[in-house]
Amino acid sequence: MNENTKDYGVSEYLFDLTEKQVVTLDHEATNGEGWILYCQSFINRPTVFKNKITGRFRNIERDNFVEVKVDERQITTFCSSCRNGEICLHSVALLYSWIYDGDAFLNIENSIKQLKEMKKGELIDIITRILLNDSDNIEYVMDRPEDDDDYDLDGLLN
Ligand SMILES: [Zn+2]
């Protein structure tokens, strides 16, 4: 794994996750299917932010978004295809990718640092492109979130 990853606020629980732990999880939760999927897939746009990794498995029919959070005692996952709250093969494949291809994960913390250094006009250009790319994102402009359990965005941006 890239040593730089450690400098940018990646959670120790995620950083300390071992190959052995992922293999055990794979066998317990997916009967080894996670490994097969990892070997057969290309994971699009892998990212890391603190204790969370995300990625997309794309195929012809759909764009499958997967998120895995690693805490001290538990791993929580979300998968847009499986949605059953259990650890699925996509989540396990993403964890294998984190272990073996950690360098490929874009650190959101880096992007936030870049945003902090930008001028207002540059930020507006970026936000405009985000809105034009997916008009659903207009909700972030219309309604500011009242509470966000995941992290304190105000604290990050100040
Ligand atoms: Zn899944």
C-alpha cells in the first residue's frame, strides 16, 4: 500500500486491515466468491476517506456502487445491487482491492485540500460541472443537510 495513504487521514482500522482478515471474511461471508469477483473485475473510481472505501463495479446492465466502512470492531457495507445489509461479494472484492491495489484509491482528503486552495470562481466552475453532470446534485444546493452522522463537513472545510 502507498505510504502516502497514511498521511492523509486514513483511519488506522482501515490501514491496519490485513490480507488474512479479508480472506477470513471472504470465506465466512461469501464462500470465496469475493475473491473470484476481485480477480474478474475492474473496479472503477476507487476512493478512500478516513475509515471508508468506495468503488463501482460496472457492467453492461448496471453501475453497481459499493461502500465499506471499517471500525474498531465491525465492518459495515452498502451495495447498490445487494442491498440486504449483509457483507456481499462486491464488498469483499472491494476490500481485496484495498489490500492489493491500495495505491489506486483516490484519497478524498486530497481533493478536499485542493478545494480549500481554490478561488471562488474555480469552485463555482466545479460545482456547475457537477450539477450539469447529474441534476440530482441540485439537492445539495437547495437543501443544506441538517445533520450528517458520518463526519462534520463544516469542520473539514473551515
Ligand atoms: Zn453486492
